Amino acid sequence: MENDKDHCRISRWELLKKKLTNYDPVAFKKAIESERDFVLIDCRRKEEFNTGYLAGALNLDYLSYEFLDELEKLDEGGTYFVYCRSGRRSLRTCTLMQNSGFKNVINLDGGLNAWEEKIGQAPLILSDKNSR
């Protein structure tokens, strides 16, 4: 009986995900190529960001002390596409943003790992000039 109960339980990650707008890598790539007015957020650590990021991405390190202060500077009415390596930090970032009143936040489901699995090598830019 106990196993049946655990088997049917939905993980916390899945519960959080259901409250967000999640795009698979193909839809995410198409959206950032066709949308005009948006901010692309890479929420990985600066060191990860510096190894390569998607063109135009702003680095807001989810694990940094300044993260919440940086989010406060953003316009709640804007459109935000958010990604990380595996999708966990971006899921948390999107949840925080949504709970803070941001209306249009899109998560890359599975992060850059899923992008590489579904599409191939992500077109990453090697530079740290856009990091904060």
C-alpha cells in the first residue's frame, strides 16, 4: 500500500513546473529567434557563463548573494526567457520571478543539456562581457 502511494506522488519539481511556462528546446530556440522584445537570462554561475552562453544573454547567477537585488532591477512587465545547464536553477529562477509579479517568464525545460540532446550543440558565445 505504501509503495502505491509513493508511486502516484508527483515530485515537487513537477509541481513547480506545472505552474510555469516551460518550452522544450525546439520551441525555446524558435521563440528567441523570432521574438523582438525580451530579455534572455542565463542563471548559471559566472564561471559557467564564461565558458559559453547564448547570444544576448544576461548572466544573473541564481546562487549569488546579489541575485535577488538584480531581479529587483528588472521590469515586471517584460518578457523573460530563462535557462541554465540542467533546468533546475532556471525553474527556481522562474518560480521566484513569477512569485514576485513577473507576468511573462519562460523556462527552458531541461536547460542547455536538453538543448544539446534535442537540437545539437548550442550556439554558445565565449566571452564574459555581458556578465554582471
